[in-house]
Amino acid sequence: MGCDIHAYVEDYYEGYRCFAKLHMWRNYRLFAALAGVRDYDGSGVEPGVPRGFPDDASFTVKNDYELTVTDDLEGDHYVSTKEALAWVYAGDSRVTRRRDGHVARISHPDWHTPSWLTLRELEEVGRRLGDHVELNVVLAMMRSLPNSRMVFWFDN
């Protein structure tokens, strides 16, 4: 089983807005540099330290990271109260939002190691990695935005 990255570029203007959802190939050397994830081959790249999920993430990013807890609806973005509580108590999910004393949203149980990096921080990752085509494309996009960051997490 592999590990995939879920990455988004956001830009700030009176709040964060999702500018792009990125589809990046599996690259464990990059994953190690971003957040210390899957450094199996001892790549020699200084590992990044994950910051957690940003509280001020855009609606789009939050919606992809979280599940709505409800016993009235079914689908990919919904989970029953019973299942949500089981995931939270097992440590697979965390409560991200409460409403009226009840759990309203939880993190997806398959997502792990959430973090975010500013343009300058991502440029430093690029310097440590050397030439990396996908990262260079992301950096070019982020340089065109005045207040950008990349929010990301991984799955198994």
C-alpha cells in the first residue's frame, strides 16, 4: 500500500480561498522533505515538521479534509454519529467542529500528517531537494499569487 498526498494552493484575500487542487505523483523523497513522511530510503533530505491542519483553511480545503457527522444523510462526505465517535475514540479522527454541544465535523480517518507551507518555506524545500519538476510548477504558480500557501495531508 502506498501513500498519496492531497495538496491545495490557497491565496489570502479577506480570508483564504482555494486556488488549485494539486495532483502530485507519489514521491517519498518529496513527502519526507515536506513533513517527514515515508522516508524509507534515508534520502538524506532534512525532514519537514508537520504543523497540523490550519484553522483558517478555505471552505474547499476544509470540506475535503473533514466529514459531516449526521444520521440523516449518506455519502462520501457524511458519517453517522456512532461511526464518527468510534473513530474519534480510537484516535483515527479528531473533532474539528461542534454545533449545539454535538460533534458536527471530524477529520477523515484515512487522512494523516496535515500541514501547510508558505511560498518561502516551499522554496526552501525545493533547494533541499534540488531540481524537482512538479514542485517547480507549484512554486511558479504560488509566486504569481500575492499571499499563497500550500495546505496538504497524506493518506494510506
